[in-house]
Amino acid sequence: MARLRQEADPAEAGLDPQVLGRLDRHFARLVDEGRLPGFLVSVARDGRVTHLTTHGLRDIAAGLPVEPDTLWRIYSMTKPVTAVAALLLVEEGRLSLDDPVAGHLPVFAEPRVYVSGSGADVRTRPADGPILVKHLMTHTSGLTFGFYHTHPVDALYRAAGLESSVPPGADLAETIEVYASLPLQFEPGTQWNYSVASNVLGRIIEVVSGQPLDVFCAERIFGPLGMTDAGFHVTDEQAPRLSEMYGEKEGGGIAPFPGLPLRGGRPRFLSGSGGMVASAHDYHRFMELLRRRGELDGVRLLAPQSVDLMTRNQLPGGADLRAFGSRPAHDEPGNDGVGFGLNVSVVIDPSRTQVPSAPGAYGWSGVATTTFWVDPGRDLTVQFMTQVRPRSSHTVFKDLKRLVHEAVVR
């Protein structure tokens, strides 16, 4: 176990302490109003934590406070970790971004694309080309999520038992077979749709490496980086530090909500899309690996060029997410001026974003209102942890980005 600690004075690091105090008070007010149970926020400059605040409770019923070593379900903040795992194999020559997925997972050998209709009357056609590994990492594969209610293919996912992305009781290999049996929403590589693609990528990592996803990540990422609590389940020793999960109630307030099951031993389903638990110390280490372009404390996991590729816009035609009619995923502040790399969003035009931002800043969020970003131009890393699944749009991420950017004075 390792705790995140403040390491530097914010003023000396070019951050305004008064604005950071305003940031803390803003989110403390959300706790006092019953909209968040508690939170942790950290801001680091040049690799040193210059602002660290915990407030409120990790378990309301038990009265347990949020502490620096609290453990969090990070959900989709797992995806960038899965991308790094895949890039490790790419650098070793065991995987290529241009590999057809079917070369590793034969169940995807004959993908079909949605044409028209719904339910039993859906019409499909053979895809013009294969799904490639890079399509999985950029969410341009044509896969989707069952909990969307915007396309007939979404309904097919729900009918196949994929409301929560995994059939009850299935492991990763079994789940991938169900994905492969369903049509794609569009021709691979032509559009963007946030989807179960990272679960498919996780299975490819298992097949190529010959190791379960959790073992590969532990040996190749968590161990070398000193991410001492990160994983896909919590031990009996860790369990008391795990934050409870809450959801917004209709009409306001929060109440206990079923969260990602992490207790009770190793899960059967290892989700590269959203299965991880981590502490703030763990994710700070991961962010710093990216900010430092693949190296941390003398340990190099990736070449700088690999991190540059991961954090560069990869969308067709260099477009932003808005060009594909994409709604914000996990209530991201907006898609105007924001592109997508390999499992991270990337700011490509700050003048068009809905919140203050910097060119080249990248990151991602989780459905339980967790988020992170790295601003390489300012040597800045930021993370926010809580455990609330919102019912509708909220301003947590917008307010966080606005206040952090206001705090940067040099």
C-alpha cells in the first residue's frame, strides 16, 4: 500500500492557492448538499503533487472518511491502461495496430454491418473490410454498448444479454463470442462510437501474451510502476479501503447503488473496458508514465513515440468527436474541438471546446464520476475520484476543468 502525498507548495509550482481553495470549497459544497458522498482531487506539476484534498465519506452508512489511500472503481479509466498493455505487445512485435482482429480472434472472421430494420427484421451485409486492432483502440470498430437506446444494434445487444456488456456468468472469451455474433453499426474505420471494443482488445492481449489480462497488467504495468493497489479485484486486506458506490436518486440526492463487484476474489470476467480498481497513488503513477512519455523513475515501459501515437488524434480525416454526432461519454464536457487517440480523448482545438483547455491535453473519465487528464504543455496531471453514477448531465467535470485552468498562473 502506498499513499499519495502532497510534495510541493502550489505557489512555487505556478498554481494559485486561492483558486485551489475555491476548487475545494466548490466540491465540498456538493458533498454538503448530498450530491457527492466524498471526493479526492489531486493536481501535480512537473511530477510533484502540489494540491491534494480529500473530503467527505467513502462509506456514508459506516461514517468512514475518504482518505488518500481509498480505493476506487475507475471503470472506463481502465481503457487507457488496456491501451498501454496492447502497445507493450506492439513494441515487442507480437501485435500490430494494423492486424485484423480475426487473426487473433477467429470469431470475428466474417463481420457483418447493419443495413436496415430492427429486431428479427434486421438486414445486414458483409463488411467491406476487416476490423483492425487500431479500430478497437479508437472506437471506430462498429461495436456498441447494449445500454444505449439510439440504434437497432443496441437493442440486439440487449436481446443477447449484453445490457451490462457481459452475459451473466460469462468470462471474457465467452463474452467476445457473443459480440462477434452481432452486426456492426457501421463499416469499420469510418465512424466513432464508444463501445465494448476495449473488452475485445483485452481478449487479444490475453491470446497474444498467453496470460490472463489481470496477470499481464500486474506483471508488465502495475508492478514496474509501483501501482501497489491496482487490479481487477480487492483482497480481504484491501476491502475496508474500498469506497462504496452510490447513484443519483430521481429528484435529487444519492443512495447506495450496485457497483462493479470487486470483493470475493478474482472475477471470472476481466474487463479491459472498465474492470479496474485503483488508488489515487496508483493512477498518479500511471498519469506520470504518460506525461513522461513512457518512462517513470528509471523504468521505461514504452518508447516516447508509442505514447505520442496514443495521445494523438486518430479519428478519420482528423475530425473531432462532434463530427460523428457523438454525445459526450460519461458526461465529458463536450466533443467540439476534442479528438480521440488510442483510448484517450485529445484536445485538438481549444477555441471550440466548451471548457478551458489546452492543445494536446488528453485523458478520460469513468461512469462513477472519476476523471483524469494530462496537460503535457504545462507539465500538469489532474485526477478526481468519487463514486457516484449520475442519472443525467452534471457539471462536475466542467467545473473541475475550469477551476484547475484558472489556478494555473504560469
